[in-house]
Amino acid sequence: MHNEAVVHCDETRHQRGNENRWMWQVCTAELSCFPTHFSRGAWAAKKLLGDNPENIVVTDQYAGYHYIDADHRQLCWAHILRNMNALAESWGTNKIYGTVLVRLIRLLFRLQHRYESNKLSEKRYRDRMEKLRIAWREQLELASRRCVTPRYQNRCKLLLKHDEMCWVFLSHDGVPLTNNEAERSLRSYVLWRKGSYGVWSHRGELFRQRILTIVETCRKQKLNPLKWIRAILAATLNKTTYPLLNDFKAACQ
């Protein structure tokens, strides 16, 4: 994962016996990894992503990722949109500025979609994005001063502070606007968690990490996870080397 140009990261609650832990998700478009950790903080993130990630890491606004350099972290615009929708559904000046900010975000998605569909030239795309970025910052500054709720004022101030992280995709081709890749990958675990009683041992936790990693990676690459698991079990019984993903893919071709 450390050699990939872009990685996605997310985390969700995980139960081991009576202990509250965290299931982390580090993934790309073709790979998924499900490590568990007792911490949700920056220490755990550094263990997974490295102290100074050189690739682009797509995340939400969670503070555990704040150690990542601003030019290597892309904030998820889908999360920002949800926050601004909450602002727009509030009252008073909150509603006024929230509505404007939501419109700007929707315009951002529309411009990106048109550019990726080759319906917009690069020059025009960048010109319009630059104007949009200026308008976005102006409206955030107004909202940070005039919103009637301190909570939303602080939310806007935080976005202003992290403004550079919102626009990393403009400097690096192939960086997505959202962290949907990680959220989709985590969904398989969330559904499993809802229908089970968690894990109660270290071995059970390792099993859950490994089986989710195998199944989700195979899903992304359109491979049969059962065949890979059978190959691993056969290697265990025969005391031979476990088949790695590339070996398994080659055998399936």
C-alpha cells in the first residue's frame, strides 16, 4: 500500500469481548486491508500509513490524520457536503450560508464529472475551479463570522484552516474527491458486525482481519475468494508456501 499513489483510509468501531477497539480500513481501487487496533488516534494511523506518507491519503476530517502533510491529504468532499447540508437545514443565517455552500459543493462535483467525461477542456476546468475555490473561501469566511451557532462557526473555521487539504486533487491527477472507496470497503464489516456478537479472542480477531482482507480484495479484482482460501488451506496442510495474490491471479488467468 505504501507504494500506491493514492490510498483511502477510514475506521469504525470494533468489539473484542468487552473491549472497545477499532477496525481500520486502508485500501486502493484494487486492494483492501482490515487491521484492528485498540486506538483510533494518530499513533494507530502512523502505524498503518507511516510517519510521513509520501502518497496521497484520502480521509475524512478526523483529527487522527492531522499529522499528515497538507499537500498529501485530500479531504472527502462527501463528508464536507453532509456537514454543509446540516448547516443548510438549520435556522437563521446558518440556513442562508449553508445553502450557498451546498450549491458550491454541488457545482464542484458537476465540474469534476464533466472534466472526467471529457466535456470540459483542462484550461476551462482549471479556470472555473479557481473561481469556485475563491468563492468557497469567501463564503466560508462569512459563515465563520455570521452563523448564529458556535458549533457551525467552528466547523467553518476548521475548513478554512484545512483549505489546502480540500484541493489536493487539483495538483495530482487521479485523486478522487471522496473517500467512498474506503466506506464501501468497510460496509462489509459493518454488516457483519450488526449480525454477529463480535470476537472474543486474539485468534478470532486475526481471522476477521484476514478473511475480510481476502474477500474484499477479491471482490475488487473480480476473483473468487473461496478458491484463494482453499489454496491457502491446501498450502497449510501440505506445509508449503502460501499462495500470494499475484500467484493466485496468475493461476486464474
